Amino acid sequence: MSTVALAVTDGVSHFELAAPCEVFGVDRSDLVDPWYELAVCGPADARVGGRFRLEPDRGLDRLVHADTVIVPACADIDAEPPDELVEAVRAAHQAGARVVSLCTGAFVLAAAGLLDGRRATTHWMHAAALAARYPRVRVDADVLYVDDGNVLTSAGKAAAMDLCLHLVRLDHGSAIANAVARRLVVPPHRPGGQAQFVSTPLPDPRSHALAALFPWAMQRLDQPLTVRDLARQANMSSRNLARHFNAITGTTPLRWLHAQRIHRAQELLETTDDSVDAIAGATGMGTAASLRRHFNRTVGVPPDTYRRTFRNAPPRQSGSRNPGHG
């Protein structure tokens, strides 16, 4: 997989363009010789993030000759991706290339039909849109990346680096991937998935039949609420409640309630020094063991690990002996 083609179009994101350029475009032949050969492919007038002009090495027709094709984030997920990009990516896949998307680049792969019947991911904020527009794609919004053989997809932003390092690991082994990670001052593998970064805001309270129920339930997360309790408060049958929940949230009442308990636990871990036992009680999880089990299963990391990562007050950094020299 020595030749890597980066497929760019007008408005491509800075970060998802920079990550593969840093991993595959910098000469690291001291680690592996030969290293990758990177070609930036796209139209001559492509812009990066609307701020910079890009000078591609080749046109999109070059993708068909690459071993690995990487599609960075789309400029606008609401717009159809350019036909020439979709066709070039499809042709490259048919020619045997390994095709990779970063963040919302998954919309391009989906438009090309490469994700039909496959598990895939994208940035959690756009996962629902991807699933709705391409129902044949099995969207997993909880992971940092998905490796489905010759088609790989990543979540947003920093997950692009996770997937690029994963490609190096596949091609050259863990030792080389770890060495590259050290030079980039990033972890070679991050624990958990993007579920730990997902925020779960409530729907607009003015727009649905459960507008009064949601805040009522949120104020009672420490109590053992049941579907019957929720239905009684909403003044409707359990079956009718389930229909409204599915229409508004896309899930069941109990799953929604569980997600809110986990989200509240995340907030308390970030903003308080409360023990895991106390947080378990405040979120209706019962015991610390129960909270740890459900939290780890849902978020992908234990509560203590999450707290160390997301505390509002950053840890104090040791001073540099040579300030100003990075």
C-alpha cells in the first residue's frame, strides 16, 4: 500500500487534509524504506476551508492508480458530493484500491455505493444524517474508526489521525506506527470510541408532545422511573408514549432514560469531585459497580478514565527549561 492518493475538492477541511499529509507525505524512510508516496489529487482551483488555495499534484483521474485513496471531510454534507469525485472514488475501489474516508468524507463513499451493507462511521454530529440519507449503511456513531477490510471510515477531526496511524499499523506493524505517533506527540491508540465525546441535547421543547415530560424526567434521574411512570406523567398510554419517543428521539423511553443517566454521570464526573458511589446514586444507577459497568459499555472507557480526560480544570504542566523552543 505504498502509493496514497488524497482526493480533494473545493472547500475541503484543513485538519482532515493535514493529518494524512503529515502521516504519509513526510519522508520517514529512516523508519521504513521506501516510505509512502503521497499524491494530492483534485481540481486546480481547489480551496482549503475557504481560506487557502491548493495546488494538487494530479487530477482526480489519478485515484485509479493508487494503492490507498483517502477522502477527507466534505465541505457541505447537505450538498451532493461532486460527480467527478464520486466516480473517481468508485473507479479506484473497482480497480482494487483501499478506500478511506475521514470524518464526513463517508458521505462521498456512501454516494459511491461503497458503504452499502457495511458498518461505517462519521462525526457523531452527522451520523444521523448519514443513516437517513443512505439507509443501507450500518452507521456506528460510537467508534473512532471502522476497519471493514478495503473500506475504512473514521469519526471527526482527531479521529482522522487515529485512522491514519491504524493504516500505518496495518502496513508496517505496531512498532512503526508507535514511532510515528511519538514524533507527532499523539497516542498511538486512544482508549474508547467517540461515544465519550457525544453530547445529547434535548429536542426543542416547543416542538413536540413530550415537551413537559423531558424536563420532568431529567429532574428525577436519581429515582427508579419506569415506562409506566413516564406515560402517567405524559397522560398517555405506554404504547402511545413509545410511538412519540421513537418519533422524537429515535429510541425507546428506557433507552432514552439510560442515555440521560449516562450523560448526567458525565457532567458530574467533569464538574464535581463526587465519588463514583455518589454519582451512581445521583443518576439512578444504584451502585458504583453498576455505574462502572453501564458507563464503560456505553461510553467506552471507565468513569475514572473519563474524569481524568475531561476534567474542566486542566492538569498543571511542568515548566520548560528552554521556553520558546518547541
